[in-house]
Amino acid sequence: MAGLLDGVDQRTNLVGENRMELLLFRLGGRQRFGINVFKVQEVIQCPTLTRMTQANPVVRGIANMRGNTISVIDLSQAIGKRPLTSLENTFIIITEYNRTVQGFLVSGVDRIINMNWENIKTPPKGLGNDNYMTAVTEVDNELVEIIDVEKVLAELIGTTAEIANPEEVASKKEQPIRVMVIDDSSVARKQIQRTLEQLGIVCTLAKNGRDGLEQLKRMAEEGPTVQDHIDAIISDVEMPEMDGYTLTTEVRADSKLQDLPILLHTSLSGVFNKSMVQKVGADRFVPKFNAEELASELKGLLEEKGLS
């Protein structure tokens, strides 16, 4: 797989243009799956793995990568499919999500494709809570499922939305602080909502940037101003149909919305994030997911904007 991820620096130019690159792979069958290249550190042939007797069954073992020990997760088994029966000729996609590095075992890696987020859609309604899709798209006239890795890791590792010493955020208005939470992962939305509700904050939820922008525009039309309906926005960055950077740009370009405080909250890694926050006009950036840190950043932003 040498050269597959070459040119990552050039790929950062896609950020802010509602574009992304998708790494396509397979999990033992013909169905292709996808993952955002920005979350991928490396793709390697599967080495010999060391089994861990107390590990979760979906963890096939651990591997030493450049002096670091990482867990290797059978991604097929983790999303409820059959485990990969043989490690021969398999690959490991090494990723960084939510400040942790892990490897995902896959049967084969296809290629990287450049796509517009508008061509990546939310999953069909009615799939229930047992599916692991965060989005779908079409490549070569075939459906590609984009996996909700945050859900996979939340089930495997666990996360907490609890705050040690929550204090309600006082509003200078009669009603409580209201925040729109925009994230394509249902798991992430619920985590954020649980965190904010401990602060006495009322949440409005949106499943991607386009959904969030449409809701905000309806609020502005209902009047008198959008601030009569919402006080601030917390948005993921990578989302189907419209990413968080594009959402921020659209909000800042709309005279009825442009004053809304925006905090970008993402599992994407990379030092480019802080510069992109400034470029698109967001107020703050915080990596996923630490409930205490998110609460602290939001409190600071609300105080900075004179809302609490």
C-alpha cells in the first residue's frame, strides 16, 4: 500500500471546499465501505498479532507499530458481520479517532476517491439503531457504506458524558441557553446533548450541516431574529451533504445568522484544524470527545459573547 496516503498535505486543501477523500475497502465480501482519509494514518499489510486473553472478542490482537502498541479491531465483526476468518492477505487501516489510535482489520483495500460532501448522503430512514452507517454514497454504480466509527469505538471502549461538577449556565435572557448540536453520528449527538443538559442547556439537534443550516434559516424567518430561537452552535466538521467548515462559511455569509457563536467539535486530527477555524470564521475548536473540556470551552465562548 506504499504511496496510497502520499500527499496528505495537499489533501488539506480540500478542507473548506465541502470536499473530502474517501478510502474504500472491503470486509470479506463484495460490499465496499468507506472511511475519511483524514482519519487514516497508514495502511499496512497485517503483521503477526499478539492475542490478548482478556480482550473484547472483536479485538483480534495487538501490534507494535513504530514503537507504539495498538489494538487491532476486526471491523467486520465490530459492525455485526462475520469475523474475518483468516489474517492472510488482510490489511490494517491505522486511524486516529477522538484522540486515540487504533487499527481496523479489513480484507482488502480498494482505492482513494475524491468526492464532494453533497454526493454523500445520510442513510435511509427506518434502519433502526442497530446499523453502523453514518452516510452512504455511490461509486461505480454501487452503494458504498460509510461506517460510523465513533459508534464502533463507543461500544468497544466506552465514553462518558458526565461532568464532575456541573453548574448551570446562567442566561442573561429569561429562557435558558439554547444550543444547536450538529453531528452526523447519532452517538455523538447524544453524548453532546447529555453533556449540555447537565449545564441546564436546551439542545436542538441536526444530522448534518445542510440540515442545521436549513433549521437556522427557518428560525431566522420566524423572527424577530435567529437569536430569539438559538444562542450558539456546536458542529462536527465531517458530515454528509455539507461539512462543518462549509456550514460555518454559509452562516458567516448570511446577515441574519452571522453573529451566532460557533464551536467546531470534531474527531478529525491535524494541526490544520486551528487555522481552518480562523479561515472560515468559527469562534473555537475542540477535539472530540471530552465532556469536561467541551463544557469548559462552551462556557468560555458564551461568556466571551456576553450570553452568560
